[in-house]
Amino acid sequence: MTALDVFHDDECVGTLHDTEPVSFTYAPTWLARPGAFPLSAIRLQPGLITSPEVLAFFENLLPEGDLRVYLSQQRKASTLFALLREVAGDTAGAFVLLPQGQLPQPAVYEPTTWAALADTIRNRSAAAIQTEDGHTRISLAGAQDKASIAILDGQTPLLPKGAAPSTHILKPDIRRLPKVRESAANEAIIMRTAAHCGLRTAQVFYEPLTRACVVERFDRFIRDDGALGRLIQYDFCQLAGIASERKYEKEGGPGVVRCAQILRQYSSSPAQDLQALVQWLFFNLYVGNNDSHAKNLSVYWRPGQGVRLTPFYDLMCTRVYPGLSKEFAFNLGGEVLPGQMGAAQVQGLAEQLGMGPRYLQSVARTLAAKVPAAIDQAVSEISPQLTPSGRIFAGQLAVEVKSMTRRLVARLGA
């Protein structure tokens, strides 16, 4: 198999070819289609396309790091194309990759239980949920162990088969880093904190049997016929034409200037989305989320609403864990260490974004005032599902976040 067809609903957008590096061809029917749109930043044009944007779009659909290695070993897939062939059926966003000659099929799901999922995670990994029978083709970007599931009745977990769309992402505690504990509770609490602060976030809940943060996918919706539909979504590395191995600014990934450019280029409401970006930056600083890189930002297209910044996701406090990087993922006003950031960095960030420093000070001050009550509310919501040690961790997390927020907002002069 040397080609994969890329589908949007039942329409073939084009074909991915097993070349080095991978290349792409738009289908003539797609190019002739009224209202045809490009695949991420891959220019609409006939013929074989070998631009860096092709590699960036498809590579960013796959898991990263140890999770990619695990899937490569499980599926005996050593190349990017081979791994896409094996797992990239249901991906982030609206597109399905199928071996050439195959067509999208009706969605099929297998009922399971939270207890069964917990057994698989405990004995193997979350990723093993998608590799047990070899028929599931689901690809989720990111380095953290995770699995895709569907919850169609509000409570019963289902396993998508083939390329059937999922509705939720199951993210259990990180186990490969011995000093990182209660990561699922951490993420659930910080995500809820962001929501209570007024940021648009993916909806989450904590599932106690699997000890996982379960994230509802915002790139899925219910069609008029009751079936699951997929929304077009691209992360900022895809739009910048950069592979996931360079997602951090210091490695050549998009910085705040490039992220702002992407919003100004693609967003239907750039002013509102730039305001949300500023809130996101300050929130990550306050809660100690140093892993807030460009792949954690995306835009999506919602019919009737245009292209907008997606709800925020992958929010957690990394600074509570010893051994993790103390550097912020972005250079803000010439500084990457949150402990060294002050009023000069607010001024520098204003210049980077083309905004007024007084406006940024106002955003920083308003958001900081919301954090203490927001994290207390989030802890009260999540704690009943946690173990006794988990509840102790949640309380310590709240104390640490409040302390970081208080110290940082004072240095920022806000």
C-alpha cells in the first residue's frame, strides 16, 4: 500500500503518497468543487505537492515521543506513512485517512465499561485500548498516554471501531515520569479553573476507576440525522508548516508573534481571539503551565460562525513537579523564566502582539483576581472523585497556584 486517500465526510480531498518525505495530490474533483478549501496550509493546486506544509499537516496528526514509539512497535510501522496507514483513521479535525480503494463506512462501536478500561490501563497503557484487536484506527497528537472513546448516552463508554469518530479523550495519570503524580486530577482541576475564570475550555470530568481526566472533543458535533460529524480543525504547528518535534519556540516553533499572525490570518474574529490568546498566556503563567506550546492552540471552522480559536485544552500545572522544565514555552518580552517576568515583560509582550500595555495590565489584573476562587471551586468539584492522597494533592495544588498568581501579578505591576 503506497497511497492513502484523505476524506472529508464522503468526499475525497486528495491522496497522500508514500514518498520520502511524504507528498500529497489534491483530487481533481476536489479542486473543481465549488467552495473547495485547502488542507491546512497546503496550497490548493494540481499535481504532486512536496512542500514542508504536507509533512507538517500529516505528521502533526500523530502521537509524539514515547507514545509514537509504542504505537510503532505495536503496529510494526517504522515510517511516518506506515504509522498513518495503521492508526490515522479518526484524527483530530475533520479528515479520515483510508487505504486507497476503501471508502468511509458507517460508524461501529463496541460497548465496554470503565472497569474494563481501567484494567487495560493498569496492566498495559491507555494506548493499548486502541491496539488490542488491531481494527481500530484512531490517531491523537501529543506525547501523553491517552485513548479515544465515545460516550453517546452520557455515561456508557464505547470503543470506536475502524475509523468511527470518537467523542472523548481518556487521559490517565502519567506513569513514565516517576515524580509526576495525580496528573489526571491536576489537568481536570486546572481545566475547570480556567473555565471558572471565563476562558473557553474543552469540557472535562474526572473518572475515578480509570483515574483519568476525560476530555470532551470540541471537533465533533451531532448532525441533524443523529450521527456524529467532524469539524475542520488545525493546530498552530500545522498552519505554520512546522513538524511537532519543533513545537517549542526555542526549537524553532511558533512564538507569540507567529501565533498572533496566524490568528490575524485565519480567524473570522481576530480581535476577540487575540484577547483570548492574551488571557491564555497569563493564565498559564499563573497556574504554572510551562508546557503551553503552539500545538496546544488550534482554530476550527463551525458552520455559521466562521473560523475561530478553539476552546483551550491540555492545561495543567507542571511547576508542581520537580525535574520538569522551569522555562515557559514562549519567550514573553525577552524572558522565558516566569520567576523573572515583570512589568518590562508586559511592555515587551504588548510590542510583540501590537497591543497596548495598559490593556495587557488590565487583563492580567482581572484574571489574577479570579484565580483563587476559581481553583477553590474546581477542587471542590473534582475532590469527591479522588482518593485520599489525591485530595491532599488537590489541596496542595490550590495553595501553590494561589501563591504563584499572587507573586506574579505583583511583579507584573498589575
